[in-house]
Amino acid sequence: MPKVLLLSRQPLAARPLHDWLDHTADDIVLVTMPKAVTGAQDVLAEHFPQHLIVDDYHSWSAERAAEQAARSHGVDLVASSSENDVLRAARLRARLGLPGQGVASATAYRDKVVMKQLVAAAGIAVPAFAPLDSPADLLDFVEAEGYPVVVKPRFGAGAAGVSVLRGPQDVTDFLAGERTSDVPYLPGQWMAESFVSGDFFHIDGIMRDGRVVHAWPAQYTSGCAERIHDELHLGSVMLAADDERTAVLVRMAAEVVAALPAAPHPLAFHLEAWIDGADAPVLCEIASRAGGALIAQAYERAFGVQLAREGLRGQCGAELILTEQPAAPAALVGWAMLPPGHGEFVPPAGTCPVPGTRFELLMEAGSEGKGVTHLLDSAASLFVEGPTADSARRRLMAAIDWWNENTAWK
């Protein structure tokens, strides 16, 4: 295995990087943050003796420190384990003259305006969109496209900062939110796009050299932005092989990947799109990392490959486990992350009675729920399997109903 500088803010106690990668003590130079190693000092000492803990991990100074560590250790590759590090890893490769996803590719997979410009130029359907570099840009877009309008950070992830503007008051409220926004109201930071109706899907898999190695679609059971705004569950169910939308969405993923600047090493990807009736799918966005929530785990249940692990190993020069498109998943898998409510948590008594379901509590009884403030905030998780997509969906909905009927927040 080559010598790799690994940028990771993932908690070592929750994401077993030492199990995912080979010869970590000798071959991995880990750049991480104090919060990520809390409770895992023994793992850090045994498996990542070559490490750099940076207090202000997201700062420019941290990127400079990472470059210095890369040069001093003579690394051959730079890898990252989360979306926030995709661009900085690409910048380091450029500075160090190392192979892997370059700046142009990383930018296309992170900046949603650049992404949609390239995809639209390839003839793939996208919503009407425009960068927002001033309040006039937003007003012009509303005048041209009408309501509702979706406003989002160009480099955002997990639906953070997304607003749906349905009238003039929403525009006023968005503009008034500048002082409290985590994303600055500056040129290059925001975009607007027209609201798209239709069923919402995600397509996940592995890509390499501008082509899809393998992928499979699933249909969301609720919208990601709605998850935060309305404090709903987040979940999806895989499509069946004979569902005509499966081929349509896998083909779209291949076209989008081909339209964006390629990366030589294997990378996981996560694409989201809408389908409204008989129309062609419309791209929401694509990222060059594994899908969040329980998407990677569901994919592993269906195909035996954990996408976050596979994508990271690919960046580090390891061989892929799955090298071709499967004809069908081993089982139709669904999952859900169940939202915390407000107040003292009283979980359901007993186990979930729905067949083919694995239920896990993520909050302790008696702990204080504060609602959904982040896409991944959850009190419990569910996995279901079924012989058909319909049966998996029915089981998932039945398990969610059981949760809602038997959970209390006092």
C-alpha cells in the first residue's frame, strides 16, 4: 500500500478506519481533529502513530499543516473521508503533484453551480438555476422563474441551509437571515433554482475514470429538506431490477459522471434526482463520496460492499471488491432514521413486531429530545428487507407507524 495522507474528521470510535485500511500504522498519516479521537486514544496510538491533531480543523492553517505533514512523511497519495475535505484534498494533490481527484473534478462535484453548468451542457435535465452574488440576483430569479424558489449553499451538504421561498415574505426572511447564517452572504456562496415536483431518488455506487463501475437507485420516503423543516423521518427503499426507473436512473448516473471531470482513482458517489411522471429525470446534485445516513449500510446489505469503505480504499490505491454492475440486489433493502421529538424520551416497549426489520435505539430512555436540527439527528434507526420493493416499503412504513404510535416525548 502506498503512503497516504488521510484527512478525516470522522470519529474513530464510530468509523473504524483501522479496520477499513491496510497497514495503517506504517502507511497512513492521519490528519484529524480532537473531537474525532475522543474515546479512541488507544486506537490512535496503536493504528495511527503517524498523526497530526489540528485544533482548528477547517481552517486554512490546518490545510497548510497538512501539506507540511505530507511533505515531511513523503506521501504518495492524499485521501479524504468526508465531503468537506474533498476540495482541500484536491488542492493538496495539486500542490504536491500527486495523482487522484484534481481540483477541477472536486470543484464540479462540490460547487452546485459549476456542476449544473457542466451537466446542462451535456444535455442532462437540471432545474433552472442561477448563482446568487447579490440580493438583486435573487429578485431577478424570482421574477424570471416565479415561486417557489429553492435557495441553497453552493458547497452545502445534507440539506443544511436550504430554504424554499414560496412568496415575498420568504424572500424577506431569507435576506434578513444574513447575520445568523453559517454560510456567508458573499459572491460564490449561494445559488437559486426552481422548485421541482416529483418522486425523489438517490443513486449510489462507485465510479472510476469518468464511468460508473456499479450503482443502484433507491426512492426516498421523504424529502431531505422537509426532514429538517417538518422533523420527519429520513429513509429510502431500493428499486427492483425490473422497475423501469432503475435502468433510467442508472443510465442518468452514467451520463452525469461522464459529463463531469473524471478522477483516476475509484471514488464513491451519491446522486439525487427527481422523476415526475413520464418525463426524464432531473438532476438535483451529485457528490464524489458515499451517501450519508444509512445508505452505505443498506448498499452493503444488498451487494456486500460498504460504499464509504470501498471509496476510501480506492483513494488509497487498494483494489475494488466489486468491479462490475450487479444484475440485482441480494435483497430489496429499506432504511429509516427516526427523528427525535421534544422532551423526555420514552421509547417503545419491546421489539418492533414488523417482520424482516432490524430496529436500534440511538438515544437512551429518559434523555432530552430537542427535535431535528441536522439531517442525521435520530432517536432510532430501522432496516427492513423484503422479497419485493413494495413489500420492503410496506414493512418500512409499518415499522415507522409502530414507532410513532409507541414512542412518547414528555
